[in-house]
Amino acid sequence: MSSANVGIGQRPSVGRLGRLLARFAFIGAFAILIAIFAFASPNFLTPGNLSNVVEGSVVLLLVALAMTLVVASGGIDLSVAVALDFGAWFSLAAMLNFDAPWPLAILAGLAGGAVVGSLNSFLIVRLGVTPFLATLGTLFIGRSVQQIGTGGGGNVNFRAAPDDFRWFAQGEVFGIPVDVLVGAVVLVIYFIILERSVYGVRIHAMGMQDAAARVAGLRTNRYRVAVYVAAGITAAVGGVLLSAGLRIFTPLAGFAYLLNAIAAVFIGASMHPRQRPNVPGTLVGVLFLGVLANGLDLIGLDFNLKAALQGIVLVIALASAAVVSRLSREA
Amino acid sequence: MTSAATIPDSAPRPWARVRQFLIRRGPLLVFALLLAYLAWQSPVFLGAWNIQASLTQAAPIAICAFGLVAVVMGGGDDVVAGGIDLSVPAGAALATAILSDQLTNAGASFGWAMLLAAGAALTVGVVNAILVTRIGLTSLLATLATLTSVVGITRVLTSNRRINVDDPVVLMVRDGQVLGIPNSVWLMLVAGAAFTFLMHQTAFGMRVQAVGGNREAATTSGIRPRPHIAMTFIIAGAAAAVASLALVARGSGSSPGVEDLLVVDMLLAGFLGAAFSPRNVVTIPGAMLGAIFVALLSNGLILIQVDNSWILGLKGVLILIVVSAAALQSRTR
Amino acid sequence: MPATASQPDPVLQMTGISKSFPGVRALDDASLEVLPGEVHGLVGENGAGKSTIIKVLAGVHVPDAGRVTINGQQLAEPTPHAVHELGVRFIHQELHLVPRFTVAESVFMGNEQTGVLGLRRREMRRRAERFLADQLGAELDPGTLIRDLGPAERKLVQIARALVDEGGRLVVFDEPTAPLAAQEIGRVFAAIQRLREQGVACLYVSHYLAEIAELCDRVTVFRNGRDVGRLDSVDASSHGELIRLMVGRELGQMFPERTARSGGAVAVATKALGDGARFSDLHMEVHEGEILGIAGLPGSGREELVDVLSGRRRARSGTLELGGRAVRLGSPADALAHGLALVPRDRREDGLVLDMTATANTNLSTLDRVSKYGLVLRRRARERATQMTQRLDVRPPEPDRIARLFSGGNQQKLVLARWLAADARVLVFDEPTVGVDVGARAEIYRLMSELADHGTAILVSSNDLEELLGVCDRVVVLLRGTVTAVVEHGACDLAGLVALTTGATTGGDPLAVATGRSVAGTDGDGS
């Protein structure tokens, strides 16, 4: 082992170019994808369609941001799907069953996400269960709670939702859809926290070398709790937007977002000089997946075929991100 | 900080022994209590019909769990990025769909249909093996991704609709009996015996356990981890193939969404099975017993008319109990 | 192995072995010879070349020059496989056992016995049990799980695994007794005696001179990369000779002059401190402005003591006082809140976040001071980092370079920079100069002295006894979990300190020293 040598920095210049190429691999793939779809469908590059892509990506963006935070801290959260569902469900239920005014309903939705996050942090920090098993358990429990609560999995309908609530998904401010605005605000908040604040530095340190972070005096347990609760709340925001747009809560809708969110985070990480999960990269990943879904739609593929293709692309995306990360590191 | 690889001294203090017992056998106790409660509440719970039905239903769960156990053995069940294969039920569902489609729609012979189905399930296993050992994804991510893709592919194949099967071989598995034991139960027993031999009675199996138990130790003994880990995923694929036969028989064909519940049941069965083993590790026979327990539980809850949604919730809580116990175990180790 | 009475052919002969690594000449024309059926000791200080020559024999390192001959067969380049074929077996320091395996399974790991019906479990059980009993004198139930065995028994299983195929002619033991308690050592010794009776040669590498004296027939001493002497008969009276051979070098002007220190307030005090596993009933005091050294071999409890002091491990008994107040430390963050900071022994794993910049690392513990409303003020962070790194002369002065790319000595300085920024009042250095080149070492010692002069209390835990003697005001010696001596600066020479840490007494036995009886040659009190 070359432990004697490491520490004296010498980066070969060829490797540098290779590393740069690897980092921009996904941008390249993205461009190619856009080109293919633009060629395959005349409606693709219209402003109307592109704004559809953006608006349709908001919910995934929120879930992916939550995942970015968790993965940056060195863990993973499979239960964001459930947090999303709880956000949608609690907010609708608050209005439906308790006649709550819409601001309170939104708060109820966020509380739902916080509950999920709290359970996760209890299992992970207090009991020491590894993040994937803990959040897997939460995922299962959350799913069943939803099924129980909706009396066996039926949708929760609320067509007569107050207009103010509907405005969240369908309204506009200065021509920008409100949900996109919400997404943008959360994006900026996450960027500031994860990439520019002291909390972000500490979270990254924890995710990179937990032992060193602890020796440096960082209170890693407290941060872990905060991370998982924040992730739950963020995913719940997505859920609230979803229900505001659809005014229907379909149980178990969240699962579809889970894998896409993970893929977006890893795609984003492969673009970072040190393969760290990062907010701008996640955004690119989300848009990549959004364009993919949109393009497949426009091509008019059968619904099942589309689902299958997306799944396969996901596998390829994850595998590519892993390979790219490895190449970037080794060069 | 002393390295995590050093094995800590043993010699627990008196009350710590009680705690250790609870952590090791706790899940088993909980299950036993639940079953006792069910037996008390429902007069037919311990009746021959229920037992037989439960055993039959346990078959696909058990066989999927065999695949899970193989992967967990090789990946280590108390490791952060540990071994797990969530895609076994999906692979089984895909094989079931192919089997049904071939038998009913393409009019193929059973042998040919089974061959295709098995090939598909094994291919999934190979993909997992490559993703984990060559590309370097963690087992969780890799099998989660293949799970999603395979479900999608299955949907394409079946157009998300049910396929009925009345092929004689399938019917024989579903309805036939030998020596009073239903054929699907025989399938489970034979598969159980085969997997037990492979994972517990061969040098290969022992090496897989070495790799999962202490990777460094295995390497210095001349055992190469990667080929062994890759092989476990392929074995899981084989398990999915065998499970598909049980699934097709149980469901008289292929139904969409069957893998959903199977994932929960398989995880429960596999990890609960660890509580049966003296060493508290996942084992094949343990998984079989676990599957039987899970099936008994499911049936029992239905017998006392518990709502379906609650059943899922209870299973979720049980999974957490089992999983927390495993976590606490590896912590005190 | 047949041998004539007067001139047996050696089972191992290594002559003229040289091996260099970048910047360091690990072996310099070294030779080693082991006769059949003997127990041959190999001693030397850290860095003397003991482990390197063992690794050359194991085929891990390729020698730059020299010859290796095993049982008369000369090997151009030893490989693990070839060496194994010729009958050499290695008992590493790391056990490499699987906790959930049984004794029988562990003994045959990698060497599983199979038949038509698969594993021959009964045969493996039988053979394992027999081998352990007959060849090693150990009565062990082959069905016991490794995790239920004590350290000595695990060691015996490890030995059994290496030898069960009965092809072993030379067994190399690398620090076999380091993790063992005094009472357990006897079992390993008995096993080695048994091996010798069967004509198997043993090469016994150890720091514990008392054990070497008791067990070995001949001893080779290494220093500065070569064999500097060989004793053809060893007994308890040989310690002096061994130490003289191990140590004989000049202490350069590495260490700053220390003016006599006294009367500072007590910064750290331990009363009957124990961790429940490795050390117990420890009494110790460190004053402000003092540099206190902690000496002790691996397994003496020194590492665990550092872990407890720094908050990485909880104390199980006794009290720890910082600044006069009893504290309960649950984490390093708690320790830091009381002004105690750790410079860890593994600076790459635990000291720095390697992929973060020098600036980020320096500010990591004091981010609040370079931020406003939670946002990092980049310029201020840069300034602060530059201030600290300039003070410590970190090279190259590139604040945006990631920590991974600095040399060992400068990485150490980065860790120090972080603690300077955090105004630490007590600094615990754990193996401070491992992997640090000579120039940086002198600087680090100078820094320690300066910090102490400014009132910081400093603890230095180290394997390098020369270092402790040179830079510390006092040195506490730990042996098998208890303090056996406290040495004032200048009251003891290197040979004396070596004797104290290895439990070598003038005619005593290791067991007596382990129980804390006073040891000849100390001046300080044993508090």
C-alpha cells in the first residue's frame, strides 16, 4: 500500500482531463437526450412543453433535495415516499375532516413529514439501527398506516377544496406557477444551508468522515436528528403541493418518487469534484429525469412500457453514476 | 480508537444476560405470543385445514426468503452496506408472468415455459451480481433499482392484467398431494433441503459465511469475496425461479402486484429466522420456519377478521422489532 | 526435521536483506537465521526493521537485495504461496477470525474438509479438538463460538488454523501476547513449548523482554534496519544486554530546552479511573504549562486511557476532573466544551476531513466564529485559517488545498491549527509524530513546548520512548492496565524507560510487575 506516499500531492495532468470529462458525462448525456427527443417529437422543444417539464419536476425536486441532505450526512432515507404521502394526506384530511383553514392544513401536512422524520431519527440515532434498515421499516409502517387510515387504500377526494389551497398548485405569481415558486424557494434555502452555511459544512464533514467530525467536536447525533426531520418535512411539502394540484390523495403514490430521487442525487454527486451530493447537481439530475419522462410521454409510449423503460434507465443512470464517480476518483 | 475489527471481550454481567436474551430471542417471543393469542381467539386456528393452508401459502415466501438468506449471508447481516436482495419477489413475479403467458397465451409446453421463466429470474440475479461486484453499487441500491425495472417489465408483459393458467402440471402442484402433504409444501421442503445443503453443508457455503462474517479474515484465509458474493445473487435468482412455480400454483396464474406483499413477508421470514438459530444468524431452515410463522400469522389475523390494512401495519411494526433487535445485537457485540 | 547434533542446517536463513521505501531505508543489509526446533526471539524498537523483515519473508515486500533460504531452498523472490509451501506459517497480530464461527470451522477456514456428502463436520470437529489438545495443550470444545472465547483461546485457535495441515516447519509469531492478560500468556507459552518438542521452529517477535528471556533459545536484536547482535543464550539476566543493543544511539538536538515547571494549577486529574476493560484504578495529574508523557506497550491500557480522556470512550469507574471540576464526557464535543482537545493517532481517519480544504479543516471546530447569521464568511474563514497556519508554518501555504494532499507533518500541523483556533486549554497528543519526517518532528516538539509555556496543559501518549524522554517534563508508565512508575525529566535514561515499559526487572517476573509492585530504577512516586 502506498500509504507512505499519499499526502504529498502530485496530480497527473492527463488524469485531470479525464476527471473533468467524467464529471461532465451526465451533462453530455442530458444534451444527447434532449437532441433525441427534439428529433423524435416536434412538440418537445416548445415553451409550453418545457414549462410543463419544469412544473412537473417540482415534486420530485423536493423529494430529491430531502434525499440530498440525508445522503450528504452519510445516510439514506427510503421513507421520503411515506413523508410525501403523509404531507398530502394530512393536509387534505385536515380540511376534509376538521374543516381546518388552509394555512393550518399545510402545517398539518408538514407535521406529518416531521413525524416520519422523527421516527427515523429515533431508530437511527437512539437505537443505532443502520439508516437503510431503519427507513425501510418506517417505509413499511407508513404504508400500512396509510392503508389503515384510508380504510383500505381508497383515495381521499376533496374536490371542493378552498380556492386558496388550490392556488398553491394552479395559481401564478407574475406569470410563474406558484408550485414552481415554492420549489425554487426551497431550492434556494437548501442551497444556502448545504453549500453556504456552517450547518452545511458540518453535515458534509459528518458524511465524509464521521469519526473525524466527532473528534473535531461536532455534535453529530443532534445533526442527524435534524437532518432526518428536515428531510421528512421537505418531502411533505412536496406532498402538500401534490394534493393541492390533484386534490386527491392516492395512497402509496410516493414510492415512485423514491428511486428517482435517489438517482437524481447520485447523478448530481457524479458531477461534483469530490463526488459529494450537492444541490445544483441534484437539480440537473431532476431535470434529466423530468425530460426523460416527458419525452417518453410525447413519443406516445404505452404506459406500462414507459414505466419499464424508466426503471431500466434508472438502473443505467445509477450504474453510470457509480462508474463515473469511481473514474473521477481514481484518475 | 481500537479498530472495529478487534473482537471485544465476552463475559456479560448478570442483568446484561437477560437483556442479551431479550435482544436475541425477543422477536421470537413476540411472534410466539401473537400466535398463542390467535389460537386462543380462533377455534379453527390450530385446525388441520388452517395449518395446511398456511403451509401452502408459506411456500413462495419461504423460497424467496432462501434467496434473501443467501445474499445476506455473503454480505453480512450487521454491516452498514450489508447484503440484501429486495428484488427476489420481483424476479419471481416476472418468472410467474412469463410462465403464465407462455402456458396460456403461447400454448407452450410446461418444460419450455419453465425454462424461459427460470432464465429470466436468473438473468435478474446476474444483473444484480454485476451491479454489486463489478460496478460497485451497494446491495440496497442495486436490488432496489432492479426491483423497479423488473416490476415495470412485468407490467409490460402482462399489460398489468391477470393471466389465468390451467396447465395440468401447475394444477398438480396446486392441488396434488403426496403422503397427505400438498405438493407446493413438498416444493418448499425439497427446495429447503437443497438450499440448506448448498449454504450450510458445502465448502462454498462455509466460505460465503466467512466472507459475510469477517471479510478481512476471509481474504487472509485465501477466500476471494467477490466471486462468492456474485454467486449469492445468482442463487437468489434461482430461488426466484423456483418460487415462481409456487406462486403460479398458489394464484392459479399470474396477478399484478403480487410482489408487493411478498417483499414484506420475505423480509420478515428471513430476519425472523435468525432468532431460531443458536448463533442468531440468518439460516435457510430458519427462514423456512419464519415463513411458516408469517403465513400462520397472516391467516390467523384474517380468521379473527382483522382488517387487511391493519395486518400490513402489524407486519411493519414486526419488521421494525426484528430489525431493531438485530441492530442492538450488533451494537452489543 | 533431521539435524546433526552439532551443526544443524538452519530452517531459515536470510542474508544481506535490504529494502527501501520512499524517504526511508527500512532494511540495510540485515540477516536472520533460525535453527530447526529452536525458539528464536526477534527484538527491536519501533522502526528498527522487525516488521519489515517479517513482511519480506511473508512475500509482502520484495527485497532490493539479499537472499532468502528456507529449508535449504533458495527463493529468488519469496511469494506468499511459495513460502507457505516450504513450511512457513504466520501468526499475525490481528486474529482474523469470524466471531460467529465455531472453533472447528475457524480452524479449517479456507481449508474445508469435504466429502461426497459435503462438509465433513464431524471429522473437522475431531481433528480440531485433537490438534488443539495434543499439539497445543488446549482443551477446547470445538463447537464453541469464537465470540464466546477469551483472547488467549482465540489466539490458540488462530495458531491451530495455521498449523493444522501439519506442514509447518517454522512458525512466525508477531506480538502474540500483546492483547493478553498476564494469566493468559502461560497458555500461549505452553503451546509454543509443545511446538518446539515436535521439532517445529518458532520465530518470536515481541516487545516484552521478560517473555523473550523466558521463552527463547537465541535472540536477534535489530536496530536501524539491521541485525546488530545475537545472543546465543538468554535468561533473565540478559535484559541489560538486550536493551543496550536495542537502543544504542545518540539523541540529537531534537528537543527544546525545558525550564523546570512547577506550581501550575491542576488542569487534568484522574482518580481511580477505569474503563472496565483495559485499565483501572488510575491516578494521574497534569498541571497547566506541563508536558506529561504516557508510556506503555500496546495492550497496557495507554490507548484506552487516551480514548477516555478525549471523550471517545466512557469511563466505567472513578472520576475525571478538568479544570478542577468533575466531568462526565459522553463525546469529544463534551471534552472540547471543557477545553480538552485530542490530536488523534490516526490523523487521516480521525484527525482531518481529508477531502475538505485546509481552511475548512482549520475552522471546523469554530465555525461560529467565522460566520454571520449562520452563513460562512469566506473571507474571514480564510483569514483565520491563514493566521493559524502561518503561525505553525504549514507548507505549502495554500488554504484551498484539500487536506489529503499535505504531507504527514503538515497534516499534523493542520490539526494543531484547528485546536489553536479553538483555544484549547488541554491538548492530548496521541502518537504525534508517526509518519512525520525528522524536520517536522523537531518543529512539533518546539510547538508543544511553546504551547506549554503559554499555559496549555499537554499530554503526550507515545510508543516512541526517546520522544517522551526528550520533550516531556514527566512520564507516566503504564503496564497491563496500571501505573507502575512516574519518571521525572532527566531521572531516567532510554534504557531505563524501555525496561519499565517492558516489565523487565532485574530478576523479577512479568506477573509481579503486572500486579504493580514497585520497579527498580524509578525516582518518582507511583501516584
